[in-house]
Amino acid sequence: MRVVKLVFCIILFIFSIASTAADISQCSFTVTDGSEERCSTTNTRLQDSCSIGMSPASSTYCVVWTSDQLSSGNLDIYVRLFDSSGDPYGGTTSQQAEKLVNEVTANTQFQPSCVGSLHDGTMLVLYANQGQDNPDFSYGVYGRIVLPYQQGSFQGSSFLINTRTQYDQLYPAGCALSDGYMVIWSSIGQDGQGYGIYAQRITVNGAMMLLSRVLDLADCVQETLLELKHR
């Protein structure tokens, strides 16, 4: 009886996969107007490593990227905001242009990402900054709040997100919560076993809440497998 049930489940699974593939093959995607829209206004030197985020509360999306357009030649983080129609925020050329996110321009700032708030329309720009949180020139994770309704002005200064500053903290990413954001990153040597994944919860004004915990990737996967095994 168990063998028959197993065979039936396998047949049902194969049929499900085939049906899904057929549905996907019938999907079509249309480019809105057939032409690209240029996001960066500066065409000198390098514009690279872009990322995009959207705030459902304001129907605003932000584009962030790295650029070495300053005279120092170091990589910095730039942001440009667009409304739901795809038009840049602001009524003048200076307001429509991209804005420098990081105040400290020494050394390298890279790995940008952007997360939109669920309720107040603000945007959180994340990036890795070299040497600002530690004199050994290791990297730390920084964030800065952008205000779409004020033509992309910033709410306060950039702030350090990781509480441990020894060695490198890299690859920041985040998601929106009902009361703020959750930010994750990779930290070297903190868990004693190479790189570990850490998280910090942030309120909408950028102040860290009392939550900083390791999410070691190997342990997370192992716990998931154990739960599935005992079901």
C-alpha cells in the first residue's frame, strides 16, 4: 500500500512540474516603452554596482550605485529617487541629480543596497565603509535614511549598524518591518569560524534597537533540516 502511495505521489509531483513549466512558457513580458532610462546623470569615470529598492508607502523607488567621480578617485555611494511614473524626484536639475550618501569620502565605500519603509515612505541606504569604524581600515556596515518627500534630502547623518568593529563586516542587505528595518551582513571572525551572518534591527529614524544576534548560516540550515526530519 505504501509503495502504491509513493508512486502516486511521484506521478502527481511530475504532473505538477509539467503543468508549472507549461504555465511559465505561456507568460509574456513587455518592456514599457522599448527604451532604457538613464539613472546616473554623471558620465565621467565609473558608475557601477547598482541596486534598487522601493517604498510601498510612497510608491517611490531609489537607485543606488558606486562611483569614483570625486577628485579623490575613491568609490562612493550615490542615490537617486524616482516616483511611481519613473520620473526623478524634484523640480530642478540639482534636485533631480544623484546625491552623495556617505559623508566620509576617504578610502572605499561600496556594496550599496536600498530598502523602502512599509509605512512612512522613507528609504534606508546601506553600504560598506572602509576604515571609518576602525583604524585598521577594515570595513563596517553603515546606513542613511533618505526622505523622498523632501527631494531626496537625508534624515540625519550616516550611522554605524554593526556593533562589533573588529575585522570586516560586508555585504549588507535589509528588509522592511512594520516598525523599521532588519539589516543583515557578513562578519569575519566574530563567531570563531570564519564568516558568520549577523543581524541588527533598526527603528525608522535610524536608531538601533536592542537586538543584535548571530544567524550563523550553517546552524540555520542544520536546524531547518532537523525540523523537516522530525515532521
